[in-house]
Amino acid sequence: MKPSPSTELFNLTAESVAYENNIVLKNISLQIDRGEKVALVGPSGAGKTTLLRRLYNSVADQSAFVDQHYALVLQLSAFHNVYTGRLDQYSTVHNLLNLIKPQKKVLQEITPILQALGMEEKIFDKVGAMSGGQQQRVAVARAIYRGEDILLADEPIASVDPLQAGTVMEIIIQNTETVVVSLHAVEFALKFAQRIVGLSDGEIQFDLPTGDVTPTMLTELYRNGNSL
Amino acid sequence: MLKTSLFFVAIALIALLLADLEISTLHPWTELSRMAWGAITPDVASLWNLKLALLNTVVFAFCGIFLGVVLGIGLACAFRFNPVRLFCAFIRAIHEIFWAFIFLPIVGLNPTCGVLAIAIPYAGIFAKVYAEIIQESDRRPLEGVPKASGGLSRFVYGILPVIYADTKHYTGYRFECALRSSAILGFIGLPTLGFHLETAFREGIYSEAWALLYAFYILIVSLGYWLKPRLVPLYVAVSFVLLSRTITVSWENIVRFFTYDLLPWPMRRDGVLDGTREISFAWKPIVSWVNEIFVHEAWEGIWNTVVLTQVVLVGTGIFALLSFPFACRHFSGKIANRISHYGLIVIRTTPEYILAYILVQLWGPSMLPAVWAILLHNGAILGFLCSNNADLVPLRIDAPGRRIDRYLFEILPRVYGQFLAFLFYRWEVMMRESAILGILGIYTLGFYIDSAISDDQIDKAILLILITVLLNMGIDSVSQFVRHRLKISTKLVTSL
């Protein structure tokens, strides 16, 4: 899908955000257009989660969010957790029916997504009995199933093993028009994003097309964070 | 925490000095030996004739719990509104037997009365506990559910699966309580187990009494085998079918109860005397009527209820602290453990009302039987809980070898906060029990309520029940205040 030029989606100007855990965004200015694939990188506590949540709040009704802690219902199966992504698009009666007996149509929609993520065998397993990596893939599947044009993902591959991490990122990038994703693993940011925003100590250190980011900048970014 | 504990112990000691603890029967020990003989020679054959009473006990419990759950869910949804909260506190502050007294003139002495007497207070309890479970549950899963999904969809996908296990566990535990309530309701004449138990004890047919008690224990202990979630709808349906044959509701009675029987005697007196049933209204006679009841009955009832409550509060605590090590894996071997474990279950399974009834037969009516009955029942519940919690404490590999050191330095400090929170949580329950045991001839509020009912003075009974409710709600807020100040909570404990 080709984005039409200058369709601005996010526009923060000199914004400061104070959030629970005292993580504060200081004087952030950030513009993101429709169709961009942006990665947020930076050390722990830099404010990546806060920034993502701030972005999400402004487009909540037209986007999907992948929570760092998955936010899954541990007592339900992978199938039902993925289905919650579209609860608001079906009637309450349909939702209840699908809870009691998975509906064929829904199953046909959800199976390919879980298949692509290597989870088709676990479709009816309870999420609570799964490993962190498997839970995280269910969380991604739910966001994909939601089918919105915007996807905000907070560390969506942190628990997934390196082999599958590539697949998960591939699916995230390819299924959604606009993606903002925070990543701990810099190599994935370099590989999948078009643009990288470096964040440390609540401030944007650099905001460049992926090709312009140098290893020195990254080292510097993480050193900054560690010294604080 | 230690200071507060000692403060309450001091109050209990003073209360103990003021309490009437006399043994008034002439041969308490001969009666006890006859009772003990009955315990080893239960008349199992008699159970066949009493099968209907056993069935009724279960049917009442199912219908009562079902209505209580339905009403409770409704109230839980609106629990954030203060009037609803207060209403729930009000209806659960009235004991099942008192509710039965209230429904007696409305629906008569029949199963409907028994079912409602269970359903109403349980609805108040369910509303509170369900609302608390939802409040304390993990809310993060709900964040993953789209906001625009509609209330019911959000609930069944985002909340219900998370709280299901806790809710199921608690409701199951409450069913056990409902069986106890149902059995006890027989003591005031409803056709459940308690009715025959009372007859058997009163007439000294102890073998039959024990057979009934054993049947009751088996019923409760076997719950895990037959109370399966998927069978519950069937049980409830069958129970309602069985019950429906006896439902009698007369609007006339209901209207008369609320518009006439309930009114204070001075408002009705003129009408009753001249036969017109007219209602008159004047402040002065009503005030002096209320005053009369306070001077002659209520104050004494309140005083005795409070004295008894304070004694059993501390007694329960002591019993629990002394008994739990025997059922805890850190203190005794496997076999001793199991025995103590089941011992505590048997004691807590015996309704305090039945325990008190038996002890009154032995010792005569004074506070002594009431103290022991409430103390044993609640102490066993608390001891059981403490031992379970203590079992969860992982002991370090170089923990003290001597048991007393282990108890005082490793286990007690870890479980004491929760123990105290739970004890104060039960404070209100103990007060309700103290009041109700008045029916057995101990001069607490229940004694005067029971007398008023026997004299057909519903107005007076209602006034005294209201006083009991206020006392209960007062204790509940003091208990909340104490728990809040000590920063202790019963969390981690799902069965109360």
C-alpha cells in the first residue's frame, strides 16, 4: 500500500509527559506520517513505553496495541485471546456464542494468523500454560487480527527466540500500514524499520532514516542511558 | 499489632469477669456420658425415615444459594454506589434465623420462608465479595479488549475468565455455609435436618441425633465428589421443581405485614381494642414504647451481646493460634497432621448453633455454652486457614530445630498479620452468632427477639432486629478501622 504524501498521523511538539513510575518525557517533538515504519530504540527506562502509550491514546479507536506484558487473559485459549481483538466488531450474541463454541468463520480467519506465527498447534491451549515467547506471539496475533491500519507495539519480540523474532517482525511490518515499534534488539530495528528514533533519559537523541544511523550513535545512546 | 492484640485481650478479660458462666444443670456429666454413648452407637436405621429432612436441607440450600447468587451479581454490578453498599451491609447483618422470623408472618412456616431466609443475607454477602474479587483481580487483560466491545462482551472475555476460579471457589464454600444455615433453620420449625436434630436432642434420643450429625458431616465432606460445576444447573432445577410444590405467596399477608403488623403497637392499639383495626399516630406513645423496650430488654440484650462477642473474639484467636501448629507440616508428622486437619474440619463443619444447643443441654443456659460453641466453630475455621497459610511458608534449610522456636520466630511472625485481619473480619460474624444464640436462653439480643416473636409482637421483634443490625454494622466499621490502621489484609485467602 502506497501512502499518500504528507498524511500526518502523529504530531507532538515540545511535549512533556509525566507518567506513573516517574518516567518522564521531556520536550519531545515527533512527527510520524501514515505508512511509516518507525522503530524506537534506547536503554531501559528511556521512556519508550510512555511515548508509545502517548501515541496510542491519540489514535486509540483506529489502532492496535501490543502490550509489553502481553495483557492476555491467561484463563482463555489462544483462539479466544486473538478473537478479543475484534470483539467490538461483532454482536454480543455472537461473542457469547463464540466463547462457548468457536465459530467456523472466526476459526478460518484466526488459524492462518496463528499459523504464520508458528502457533497453529497451540490454538486451543490455555494461554496461562504457555511460555513467554508463545504468549507474546498470541499478543501479536491479536493485534494483527484487529486489522487496523496503525499498530503500536511495545517490545513485541522481547521474549521470542531469535529465529522466530524475524518472522514476527515480518508479519508486523507487512500486515499494517503504519507501525511504531519499540525494540530492544537494535539489529531488528536496523533490518525492519525505515526510520529509527533513539531515545534516552526521556529525550529524543536522534531521529533518522535507518540508513543514516551509525553504530557509534547507537553505542553512544546506550552508554548515555547506562551512565544515568 | 501486639499492642492492639493485648488491648483486646484486656477487654475480653474484663468481659469474662462480667459474664455469667454458671453451670446450672444438676448432672452435666451423666448427660455427657449418655451423649457420648450415642456417638458410638448411631442409629443409622432411623435415617431412612428422615430422608426427606436431609433432602429438604439440600434443596433449601440450592434454591437459597441460587437466588442469592443471582441477586448478589445484580447488586455487585451496582456496588460502587454507596446506597447499594449500605443496603448490602444491612441485609447481611441480619442472621438467617432472624430473616426466617421476618418471613414467617409473611409466607408462613414453609419452604419459601427457609429459602428466602438464606437467599437474602447471602445476596448481600455475594454482592460484597464478588465486587471485591473483581476489584482486586488483574485488570491488564481487560486492556487488551477493545473499548467499544459492549459491556457484556468485555465482561465475559476480559473479566469473567480472570475471576472465574476465585468466584467458583468462594461460591462453593458458601454452598457449604448454606447447608449449615439450612440445617439450622430446622431448629425454628422448618422441615430440615435441624428439626429432627432438635427433637432427638430434646428427648434424649442421642443415637438418632448422632446419626443425623454424621449424615450431615458426610454430606459436607462428600461435597467435592458430587458438587460438580456442570451438574449444578441440574441440581438447582430439580430443587426448584421440588420446592415449587409448596410455594405459597399471599399478597394479602405481604401487604398486611408491611402496612400493619410492622407498625409500633401504640399506633395499632386503639384500633385493636375497638375492633376497627384503625391506625392512629402520636409521637409520644411511640417514643415511650421504644423507651420501654430499651429499658427492659434492649440495653440488657446489647450489653450481653457485646460482652459475649468480646470474649469469643479473643477466645477464637487463642484457639486458632494453639490449634493450627498441629495441622501444619512444619510442626508435626504426616499422620498427626492429617488427623488434626480433619479434626478442625469436623469442628468447623458443625454449625455453632448446634454446638451451642448441645452444650446448653449439658450445662444449662448461660454464656458458657455460647462461648465454647462460637469459639470452637470460628477457632476451627481460623486454625484451618492459618495452618494452610503456614504450610505455604517455605522454611529455610537452617531453620530452628526446636518446634517452639520455629513457631515463635519463623511461622507466627509471618502469619500473624493475616491471622489478625481474618479474626477481625470474623468479628462481625461472631457478633451475629452471639445475638442469635439468645434463642437458646442466653440473654443476648436473640433472646428478646425470640420472645417477641413467640408473643406475636412483630413490631417489637423488628425494632430489636434493627438494633442488632446497627450494632453489627457498627462492629463492622470498627473492624475495618482497626484493619486499616494496622495495615493488615486477608488477601491471599480466598475462602472466608
